[in-house]
Amino acid sequence: MPFWLADKRDGQQSDWIQRFDPRFWTVNFPRPMMASVISTAPDALRLDLAFLRKADLAGLIWESEDRLDHPLLSYATQRDYAHATLTFRWRSAGVIALDAVNGPTLTIEGRDQSGAARTWYVRLWNFADGTPENALVTLPFSALEGGFALPADADPVWPGAIDRLFISIAPPGYEGASADPLPAEVEGWVELTEIRCTGARAMLEIGDVMIAPTGLAIATGFDDEGVQTPARLLRNVRQLGYRGSVVHYVGMSHYFRLAQADSAFLAGSTADPLNTPTRAWHLAFFAECARLGFSPIASLSYEVLAQHCPPAWMQRDLAGQPALTGWSPPSSLLSPANGAAMAWLQSVATAFAQLMREAGVPVRFQIGEPWWWTFGDGRICLYDDAARAAFGGDPPAIPNLRAPLTAAQKALLDAAGALLAQSTAAVIAAVRAAVAPQPVEALLLVFTPTVLDPATPEALRANLPTGWAAPAFDRLQVEDYDWLTTGADAHRRAAYALVDARLGYPPHAQDYFAGFVLNPAQNAQWCAIDTGIDEAITRQPHEIVVWALPQVARDGFTRHPASGDTDMQAFDDVPYPLALGRDASVSPEFSTTVAMTASGFERRNALWSDARLRFDVGPGVRSEAEMGTLIAFFRARRGPARGFRLRDPTDFSSRAMTGMPTMVDQMLGRGDGLRTAFPLVKRYGVGEDAQVRRITRPDAVSVLVSVNGAAATGWSMEPGGVIQFVAPPAPDAVVRAGFLFDVPVRFAEDRLDISGAAFAAGEAPSVPIVEVREAA
């Protein structure tokens, strides 16, 4: 389906918001403290904070440039604050008050009149009217002065070039240079109400695109997006056309309540597993989902940021090394054998389920990617103390899953799989008990590139246990983005078949997760992801989920909704019924802009990488009978509404223009040991300057394929002119093909002008036909 990566608005719908709209503030803070912000009214927001160290400092932030929303939905950049005034009522508790040293301070980052970078520190109390914990704050930017005591410390602010506003908030006992913990966790809150912007540039233009429903759901993540308000996130979700489920990964680094233990801040030491900012944010998130008609799914994994994970809870390899992921800083995986870890995980699951119930949404709960961690070199982490005890005290050693395994080693993997399945069942049981009698929809997410890695063929015993087979969960959710984005189609197809056979969930009881793109420089991967979505639609899963909103917004991924006709319905795979006469015309055309300078030099820009063909087939009509055939064919195609095949009499073969094909005519690519799909192409010219044409309508019976010059076997012709191998060609193997082909075309006009008298007098009618672009 068509998609594009938007980098800015270009004439799309827009609206206006008041500057300092509560939905668009964010919060920032250092680990291990926690803070969250929610919009509570059209003119109000609330900040909840949990301080753990004397140096903890949170910031409530307004950015002059919107760096978080999708480009079609972002607010306009406005750095000029001159003659604008921000007012709000400040209320707070549990934080340093407005009048105190180290009290709330507005940090303004920007440039001075000369353009040099500057930072100003504006004490809010100097511009407040009221008590230290309940005051009306008025900030006239053209008369704003930094400094603690005014006028003695006055430092006038230049309002013409401001990048960011940052209101700092600290706990009682704050010591900025101290690494010491507070005696106990300190909770605080701040409310800004009656937020107003008056004066110059008080309103900001904002993108207001509303894409029709795409038929897709989307995923979000608290670790990445918890610094924003729920209203802001879900505005993006709804206006980008996503509907149905919002799969919300609660994360692995911020949601848990921490307590100091052994010179660290660790999870699991308090009765309530969730910190207060997390509770406030998620209650608002689930409630906003309900208001907008979304059905949220709370997703919980076995992953915890390593610095906050009790060492005894971590999975470990044979040498006792903890299971650490490749994130920076790394996370670790909880051992399914550790009773304390699993009891804590169950308490987390029930806490989120209870928040969903409180918000009035159905309780839908996903266990995300539970597994025994396996390092890239084949070490599997089955040997923490609790696991060793569960496996008999002295389980067989598995130093490398990539090596052949003995029967005893395989039996250990089976036992590990059974224990993993028991642990996930216990989590779901805890959720059901916590919200009974309200029903719970239980879901399981598996990542096939890891659990079904061909290099570790026995790993599925531990990480895709038969204990997960239907009906253990209401629905199975599958993601395969590592294979999708690297073109490992053989692995993907084999995984679908294996998962179906092993776990037995029919297509309507499965969801497919599409994505993701880790870094902005990899945004070309969206093409493969979009193709994967189209492929998944043909498998008819229950739902397709795009993973995830942070990358969608960052890269501007914009998926268009399905039209009334699908691509297949808009094309009739039938040939034009008449032979083309010698007088039929064929016109390849490009689109090139040519700009001429005053001195006569030209600057040319080629807008198309491939030519588009135009034909006039009227001169090929030779009789009244053929005229009737043409008219019937035109009507059956509804004029230009439906495409069809046309054999170009001047160019229809992979060998030269009209020669008999051979299996080595056109190079399709080189194997890499993973790729199985090779689209048909034809090259015009030689070397790097050759023009490459995609062939989407080959004559299937004419296709010949070779690998390294030898006739290939084990391949099929897929729709769109794609050679699909059962097994991927070896690395550096040269794949070539020969074929005959047609051109996908449509009638160029809605009307067919034919004069019987002119035809009888020997005048050929004009019947223009234009090529349909099917593939890039």
C-alpha cells in the first residue's frame, strides 16, 4: 500500500493552538528518580515526582521547536517570545517552595541580541503573587529578568531567540553537588492551572491532518514516550489513522518503585511495585484511550534495567555471567525460576491490570518476549542459582547452543521451556485473579528471529515451549523485524509454518507486529516494513500492529488507507485482445525539468528513474469485428479504471529487445545467504549508467532462472514479477534470469472516439494507452 516518509507539512490541513498548550509540555529528570506529566484540562497540567537522591532535579519543559510529534501534526517553530506573556497558577507540595533557595527556577536557553548562545535563570518567586505553594505567576518575556534578588541581580532576558524553557523542581534537602541518597523516597507534585498566553504570537499553527483509518493498530512505549503527556501521544495515534488496539509496552527502566539497597536503587523492595508518577501517567493514558475509542493492551516483559535489578533475580550463563542485553545502559532478564522475581513480576502485572479496570477499559494483557536469554555466541542463561536448583542442582552444561547437543542437553532445554511456560501462566493467573470477575484477554508476543534462529535450532525447546500452545493464550502475537528488514524471507516463511504447527493458533487468533527502525539513518527499512504489512494482510491475522509510535513520528512514516479497490482489483490480468499493427505507435517518456541560466547554461533534473510508455493502438484495428472487440474490451475495463497487459511489439524480451530468452540474460542480484526474493529487472545500457526497469508482468511460462550460470531449481514466480527461492542462494551467488514480458497499462481517457464513416474511409481511430507504474 502506498506510504511516504513526511519531513514537513506541504499544504496539508493545519489548525491553531494556544502557545503553552498543556498537552505539549514534557518532563526530564535523571535516573533513578521518576517524574511524569499529564494534561488535566484545556488550561492545566500536573507533574508527579519521586525523588531518591539529594541531587535529583526535574524539569518541566516547553520546546520552541516540536521535535516529538509526527511532522504532519507538529506545531510550528516559534523562537520569538517578544511581547508575549505567560501566566499560570502554581500549586505544589513535596517540593522546594517558590520562595526558597533552590526553589522553582525558569531556565531560558537561547541566544542574545548578538546571536551568541545564552542561558538565563529566572526565579519564579520574583514574578509570583500569592503564597509560596499557591501563587499566580506572570512572565512578561519582554520585561523578564534573571537573577535571584531583583533589582540587585537583574539579568535582562533577550526574548527574540529562545530555544527552550525549563522549570526546575527539586526536593526538600536538595544538594546539587551531592551523590548521597535521600533518607527515603520523597514524593511531590506540581499543578499549573489557568495557563494563558497573551500578547504577540500567542497562537501557534499546528498540523491537523486526519488520515482515514488504515486498518492498522500501533504500539507505544513508556520508556520512550513517558516524558510526554498521554493526550499528545494518542492525538498522533488517532490522526495518523491507527485504530483498534494500542499495544503499550510499560517498559523496563522507569515504571518500578525503587529503594536503596547495597549502594544501589533496586526494584522489589517495596509493597507497591509501581512508583506514583507511573501510576498517574498510566491511569490518564488508559482513560484517554477509552475517551478516543482505543482498546489498550498493557505489555509487560521479563526485562529490567540491570542497575535496578536485584542480582539474584538475573538469569546467568554457565560461567555465572548475568544476562545483559545490548542496550546502553544494559537491561537484564528475570529468571523464571526465581520465586521472588516472579512474585514481583506478578505484582507488577496485577497493578497495571487494576489501573486498566479503574480507567474503565477492558483488561487486555500481553506478556512480551519472555525467554531464556541467549548471547550471540550461543551461551544460554539457564544457570542462576534458582534455575540450577529447579533443574536438579547440577544441570547438564550447555556452553554453546550452536554446537550439536546431547540428549541430556536437549532434555534440559525442554525442562527450561516447561518452567518458562509455567511462569507465564502464573502471571496471567495473577492478572485474572486481581480483576475477577472482569474478563481478561491474555496475549503472548514472540520474536521469531531470536527464538527460531537457524544457528541455534534447539533453542525453541526453551524459548518456544509447547506449554504455550493454544489455548494457553487468547491470541499469539508474532514479530520478525530483524529478518524482514534484512530480507531473510526464507527464515520468515519457515518461522510462520513452524509457529503454526508447534503452537496451533489459527490466523484469526494471531497478530502480526510490523517494524521497527532503530536509527533515523535506517529509515529506508520502512519500505520493507510496509511490504511486510501488505504481505501480512494476505495471511488474514486478527490485527496488524505497527511497532512503534516513536519511530513512526521520528521518521514521518505515513501509511495511506486502503482505497475502494485493492491493487489486484484495479488490474485485470488479461492481455489486450488485438494484435498491434505496424502503424501502432510506442513512445517511451521521461520527466525532466530543464532550467536555463542567463548565460545559456542548462541545469537538468531527472524526476523519474524509469521511462513510462505511451501507446496508440488505434492503427492496429483492421476490421469492424475488431472494432467491436475493442469497444467491448474498453467497456469491460471501465475505461481507464482497470489495468491490463499489453505486449510492446518493439521490446518484450530480456534478451536484447525481441530475442529468445536465455537463463543468463539479466542479473537480478547476488545471494547473501538470507535473501530469497529477487525481483525481475531489465537493464538498458551497461555499467553504473544503465537504466534499470522493473518487470512486474512477466510471461510466467517463459521465465528461466540460473544461479552461478547453472539452471536453478526450488523457485516459484510470485505476483509482481518476483522470483521466490525456497532456500536462499549462497553468499555471492549470481542470480540471473531470462523472460518474455508484457507492459501493465490502462486506457488513457474515459472516452473512446470512433467514427464509423471515418473508419470506413480508411482513417484509423486514436486509442491512447498509458503504462501503469506498479513497482519502483
